[in-house]
Amino acid sequence: MPRIAWFVAVLAGASFLSPGAASLLAETTIRHLVTVQGSDATGTPEPASRSERTFTFGDSYAIVEDGEQTLRFDGGSGVLSWIGETHRTRLETPLPLRPAALLGDVSALRFLEQPPLRLHVAAGTESRRIAGHACAVHHLTVGARASRTGSLWVATDLGEEGARMAVLAASWWRLQFPLAREEDMAAFASLPGPVLEYERTESHGGRTAVTKAVCTGVERGPSPVQRRIGEVTFSPKHRMTYRELLDGKLGPRPAARTDDENAVLGVLRKFQEGYRNRDVATLEAWIAELMTPDIFVLGTDGAWPGSWEWRGGRHAAREMFERDWRRWGSLKIFEDEMHLSVEGDAAFAVAFATVVREGGDDEASRRRAAERLREYAESDWSSRRALYEAIADASQVLVQYERDGRFVTPLRAEFGLVRRDGAWKLKTIHFSHPASGFRSFRLLNAPDVLVGIPGGRP
């Protein structure tokens, strides 16, 4: 796994599990040789990567060392520490971790919008000895379609100490499956001992990756008193918060922006302020300050040129923005991943955004749906068509309120600006929602002229 991806995966899903009351003045270190071998959709193998990873278990802590990165789960202090040797970066955060609180705004939304994975760990019947320890196999299955499968060889002869190590190691496994359900992840904590070897196969988009961790040794030694990590090579000035780390990774720092780019960002921030304040009394001045007289707005509601949110001019813009401020959800535009380009007196920006609506009148939505269902039943459609339309309509309304009472909708925001008389002005604004699968809006029985059939105008 690429290093930065490994780090993001760690921060996306950590959940510490208390190791219990046992306290031993010894450490156990398990060394792994990890190999990742990928292949494309045709089965052609890709270059393999190899690395060394060690797991060290103390009385109330587990330390994972992987190349230039080190993780420590400390049950005594309730802190997860992460060290990145390459960039001389140290991060400390309390346990248990809350992914939504730690991730940046954009990353958090991407993480939370994915459905939870089902994960199963089941004991098998095979056994063998690894590094002098009796081990039993456990089979791992992740995802409804078994997109990830694996075999875990678990030590079974370490008694209570092994069970304690399994609980500590469960924190590490939690990082590998950030989208798995908590009740499923409990299976790792209930193993009889630590995993000495494992093999995992992941399939996605036609590509397959096989990860093998082979045990190269199990060592036992005295436990240093108050063992810490990073104290010699890292001073407090190298420590940073997760927010500071993200600010350095996502998008250029403000100092890296040109004067023109900063001026364009200033216009977009004022645009955002208008949506944040929603003061209709200031709408005319807001439009005059930020937009050209021939401003063109293409919103999410409008399928034809000249329809409701597909119009140009300040008068049309005022109608659309007033309705947004009075009735639409809360709009937030993110700068951290914004694509911003300035060429001469023209600028172009594309940003990720969200529209948030807290709750809603589900009873009113059901009532409107019922009225539409009556219209379907009274239409001249075939009985099959009317039934299918009713099912599709009703299920869409019901499932939305069943999912969550808070509606967070991702939005793509595109802005075109021009410089006139030394000032940047918005000339085009385009909002659109991402979509997948069958589109809800279609043109039925479209004439040839709309589909480019020979004989019609393309």
C-alpha cells in the first residue's frame, strides 16, 4: 500500500480496544515480511513490493513499525501516536478515534457516504506450527461479494497473554477495515492469540492484489519502563495537529497562490458569504459587486435552455439566488481541493461543495407522493408501467428518510470569471449533482432531432 494511502487508512478508521487488566513486564515482538503482488484485469502480474513490519506487544500497548512509519496504541494514556520519519512529522490523537472528527471535511464526506462493509472471521479446521507456536487457521471474508478474502494463522498456545495480545492487535486490524461494522470487528478481539501469518486477496475494478505476511520470528524480551516512541529524533516543534497536516497536504498553501489567484479566491469567498448570511436585503448589491451584467447561471433545476435555472442576466440571477437563500439547503464550497486556473483576464475554478438540509417534512413528502401515485393510477399507461412508476416513486421517497434525517448532498461547483476595469467578476456559474446508474430525468419518446438519427439535425 502506498505510504500516504496507508496513513490515511490509519486515520480513517482507528478504534482502540482496551487490553484488560493483565500487566506483564515483558514485550513480545512479531516480525513479518510483507509482500504485495498485484495483477491487472488480464491476469498480467505487476511488480511486487516487499517491506518489513514488526508488532511489539507490551502490558498495555502495541507498537507497529512499518518502514519509516511507527504507530503506538497506548491503553494507559489513551493516545495513538504516529511518527513519519521521512517528513519528521509526529501526530498524537486521543483514543478511541472518531473518523468524522479527524478527517478533513471533504475526506470525511467521502468516507461517511460509503455503506458499511460486512466482515466475517470464522475458525477453520487446519493447524500448523509457525516460529515454534501452534497456530490454527481463521478465514476472513469482507464485503457482500467477497471482494476481500483471506486466511489468518492465529497462535493458540499463548493462553491469557495471547488473548490480551489479540485484543491489542484488534486495534491494528480495525485500521485495515475502516468501513466494517463494529460488531464484526469484535471477532479480531476474540481470537485466541495474535496473527502470526496471513494472506489477503483484494479484487476491485478487474485488478487483484494479494498481500502475504510471513512470520520471520517471534522474540521475547524485557519491557522498558515507560517505553515511548520518537523522543530522540522528534522535538515538540515537529508535532502537529491533524488539521495542520491536512492543510499542508490538500491544495497549495495560501502563500503559493499568485496575486491573481488570491483575488479570484476573494470573489469566491464573498460568493460563499452571501449563501452563508442569506440576507435577501443585500442580494442586489451582492450580485452587482460580484457578477457581470451578462452573468449566466446554470443550476441543478432546469433541463432546457431558458428554463428555470438555465438563464442569463442579473434579473434571472436574482430570482434564482433569492429562491436558493429562502428555500435551498446550506451551501458550503471547499477550497482545499479547488482547481483554479488564471490566464490573462480570464479565470476558471472548479470546487467540491455540499448542500445540507437538516431534517425535512417527511409527512408532506409522503402526501405529495400519494398524489402522484393517484395520477399514475389514473393515467393511460399500461397497468405494468403504472405499477412500476408507483413503486419507483414511493420507494425513492421512503428510503431517503429511512437513511438519515440529515440530507448532505455533494455538489460540483464551476465558476468562470473575467477581469473588467481591474476587478474580477463572475461571468458563469454552474452547479450540478453527481449521478450514477440510471438517471432519474429522461426524455421519453424523444424525436430524431434530439438523438442525432440520420435525417434529423444532430
